[in-house]
Amino acid sequence: MRHSSTNVAVRHGRLRVRSARGPIVRLLSAVVAVAVVSVGAVTAYAVNDTIHSLKPSIHLVSASGTTITPPTVGAESGAVNILLAGTDTRTGQGGAFSTADELAGSSGAGNNDVTMVLHLSADHQHATVISIPRDLMAPIPSCPTPNGPSSAESSAQFNTTLSIGGLSCTVLTAEALTGLTIPYAAEISFDGVIAMSNAVGGVTVCLASAVTDPYVGLDLPAGEQTLVGAQALAFVRSRHGVGDGSDLGRISDQQLFLSALLRKATSAGVLSNPITLYGLAKAATSNIQLSDSLDSPTTLVSIALALKNVPLSDFVFLQYPSMTDPDNDNRVVPEPTGVAALQQALASDTPVQLTGTTGSATEAAPATSAASPSPTSTPAATTAPGGSTAAPTDPGTPAPTSTAVALPSNVTGQTAAEQTCTKGN
């Protein structure tokens, strides 16, 4: 039976268990940490060692095959668009991921099972992080490959782009979906979540109910849990243990984890501790491959300085607007109204205002539930002077500015400042 895309979450792909990471955490934490160490919080040795921890860069090219030239980004001006692709490859991961069963799951380049696009506004006052579902069916353009251009696809699964044409292909497809020009990109594999959670001394998350997922070895009781190392990785990988068991539910759970990690990484205790900062930056840069447009220390520090002052309440995580594919209940397709609103906000470089829920796998934390919209009811938008639609005011989040674009209520997400809890499956 097919479900309404507005009111019912879709159960996607209960076939092979896929993996998921929290890619944006590593880059955001890395650039914030690099910014701080660059202005003297730790020694020059730490700065040099952190920068030299970067893995070899990935050549990023445009659809025409030419090298992408990034814009100049200063500490005080310039918009920033970065794509972060989490690959499910087991190649080179070692440990538990080197078994025959794991290697059979994905080897080589792998698929981009987690893809996020970060847009930082030109005035550096707000940031939007868009999670593109792995099961999204969308046009894939012709992509440059070592063997010549790939064939364009009118409709194909988004998470195949990395294996089709590498990071450049994922960027080209995401550009078409968002309307953005994306000059920066990075590719991340398994190890980063473990390293980052260890570097900050663990990430504390709230569980509204117990989370059990034998597929990833997770068994957590309800309540606050501090996740470190392999347990943190299992948490963000879990699909069967949270929400409705779908990849869309897992996206909301990842946004909860990323928000908690950002709050921890930007807390006074971390930012004032040179040793922790150094460990955080080293953990991030050791577990990420940057595009060749992003691997300059000057570029990293410039972006870091631009990012570090964005308030957590203006850091918005959202799922790319999508609805059930009418031809396949296990896939989703772009939802036109939401896509149009999101592209309008990105094109005009204005903030977005969420009016929907946090997603099928999360809910407002008890301490803030009274000030947050109910998962089953969405506050109505109001009409601003001049006839434009203003976003509904939620007492638990900052009031939208006059230029904010209110997204439809079927677009889920949360700000980094919001306290949410995971709902076990």
C-alpha cells in the first residue's frame, strides 16, 4: 500500500543494510578548530601537524571537464557552498570492516549513502545544511570520468553518483538539485565518527525510548547516553533501530547527533582547551579527503573564520524536499513545492524557516517540548505586510527575519540549537 508523502514516513530499502556517517561534523569541527589554532590557541607545531594530517586531495572538475576554480572567501565576506559525501566503502577501513561479509557489502569507490550540502550565507549570519536522501530518484547529468563522459540518466538513484563519476559527479547532481554552484567538496569514510567522538570526550544524546539494532550492534536504554567511539558510529549508522526503520528516519537521527556534536565542539569547555582542540582538528583532518579546491590551509582557515560565528540557532539542518516515488514505494522523488521554496531561499541567500516536524526518528526533548510544535500539528504561517507569507513563530526557536523563506510543513529538520530525542523503533 502506498502512503501519503505528507503525513506518513516511507519505509525505504529494507533489503541490504547500508552504512551512514555524519560527514559534516568532521569538516565543521575541523575548520572551527583550525581557525582557533591559527590565531594562537595552540602552538605553531599543532597547526602544522594538523594541516599535514590531510589526506591526498581529490581533483574536482566541472561538467565540461575543466578544473573548478573556487571563489575567494575572506573571513568577513563571501558565501560558501560545500558538499560532503559519506562513502559506504569498506576498502582500507580495516578492523571489523575488513571481513569478507563487510567487503562484499561495498568496496572500491562505494556509494555516497550520506550526502550533505552546506550553504553559508554571504553575510555569514546563517547556514543551511541539506541532507539529500540516498534513495532519491533524480536526473543524473553526464559526468567526467577517466574513460570519457558518462551517459546522462533521466532518473537514477542519487547514491550511485559517487560510483558513476566520483566526487565530481555527486557535486554536479547536487548542483542541479539545489540550484547552487558548489566549488568545494569532501569525501569521508567510516573512521571519522569514531575519532571525532573520542576527541570531544563523547557526545551526549537523548533517547525517548530504547534503541536496539542488532544489524549494527546497538542496544541502548532510554534516557541520556554519552556515545564514544564505535558506539557513536553504530548510532549514526542505525536504520532499523530508530523511527520507522527507513533511511529518511535515519537522516533525522543523524541531524540530532550532528547538532549535539556541534554544541559540544563549540562549547566553552572545548574551545578553551588547546589539547582538545588540537585532537579535534587532527581527528577531523585525518579522516577526510578534500577536493583540490579546498585543501589549501589558507582556504580552510578562511572558511573556518566565516563559520565559527554563526549562532547554533541559525544553523539549520533539513532533509531535501521529497515524497514517495509513485512507481516504487521504496524510493523518493523531489517534492516540487518544497524544492521551489528551498531553491528560492538558496538563490536569494536568505534564511529558511522550518515549519514541520524534526523527522520520524526524533521528537522535542522533554525540557523543550512545551515550547516546540507538536509532531502532529504544525503552526500556521502568517501573512506579512505586503501579502508575503511569513513563517510561524515557534516560542522554542528564534523568530524568523522578515526575509526568511518558510518551507512547507512536509520538509523536516531542526536547528543545531534545538534539543531533540531519538525515538526507538
